[in-house]
Amino acid sequence: MFPRGELWVLVATILLSGVALSAADEGLLGKALVFPYETVDSYAKLTPQKPLKLKAFTLCMNLATELKGRRDVILFAYRTRDTDELNVWREADGRFSLYLNGQPVLFDLPPLTTLKTHMCITWESTTGLSAFWVDGKRSVRKVHKPGHTTNPNGVAIIGQDFDSFDGNFDPRQSFVGEISDVNMWDYVLPESQIVALHLSCDSVPKGNIFDWDTIQYQIYGRVIVASDESTV
């Protein structure tokens, strides 16, 4: 018998494997994931280096999109069998949200554009303080889910959002654009290191949950792994 959490990961993997697999590899140093189309089947599954039983985290990524209008856009999704544990959205009204255990906190931020934006999200359980960071600048901090701990043994993806535990996706929530440099730590990085990440400095410790340079990942659907350099 599998423990309940491990069984969910096994079931989710089998269900998600129903979508055509186009790549399975590790390490995305100097690479970006391009999501060219609004689809119901294109996403990347990320394998964490340690269980996402989190009392704090910093999640960072580079984003570029031309999606506009009243449409939800998923930026990061982590779900266990029972709930959306940790989701990041651009909401239909243009605000950005961090969901923990299915409950959101909302932020007014500059819009994403066709030009690359560096975004980080920080949260820690003791105070519940959470914030978004855009190109090295911090938003106002808000209190969200003090005392909470995220549950491990889930599945983390970018490009789509789970509408239910069996992996159903809504194309009108899918991400279209480019994502790169997805890194995650199980603690809140200090401001100096978040600024250094924005400036592409090498002085920041590697993500101990997700490290883009060495990350294990699987590509499904029509996601393109492309150079993140300034050439086409």
C-alpha cells in the first residue's frame, strides 16, 4: 500500500501522462519555456528537490506575455489531492494573487508586458507577511494565512492550472508567453538578494526547492524549450 500522499502523486502522474509527452530532462540553464498558444494541454511539470512542506518561501521567475483583457492567467500552480496549495495568478481584473490552501491575497502591481519582468513572491508563516517583488522593488506587505504550513506530496506545474485533482485544465486560464528562471527557496530571501537576482548576479544561493539551472522537468503539449539569449 502507498501512503496517501505518495498515491496521489502516482495517480496524478499517470493522469497527466495522458497528455502527449514531448520532453523529459533536467537543467534549464540559459533556457526559457515558450508557451506559444492558448491550449488545454501545454504545460511543464517541475520536480522539487525537497517536499513542499513550507512555513516560508521565496518564489521567483522571469515572465513575458501579451495576454490582455479580462482573463485569468496562471503563473504557477502547486496542488495536492485535496486542494490548490500554492498558486500565483494574474487575475481577470489585472491584479495579482497568491493563493495558499485555496485562499487568496491580492496585490495591485504594474501589468506584465511583452518585455521580460522579474517577479518574486515571498511569504512566511509566523507573521503571515507576504509580498510581490517586481524588478527588484517590493510591493506593500500584506498578512496572509499566519500559522499556515503548505502540504507536501503534490504536483507543481507552470502553464496550466488544475481545476480538479484529476488534472482538468481550462484553456482560458493557460499561460501564453515566456517563462524562465523559476527558482524557489524554503525561506524568505533578503531584499539585497532579490535585487541581485533581478540584476542577474551570481551571489544569490541556488534555490533549494527549484533551481532552474539543474531543475528536473517534463514538458507536455506544445511548449518550446528555447535559448533565453537575445537571439531568436
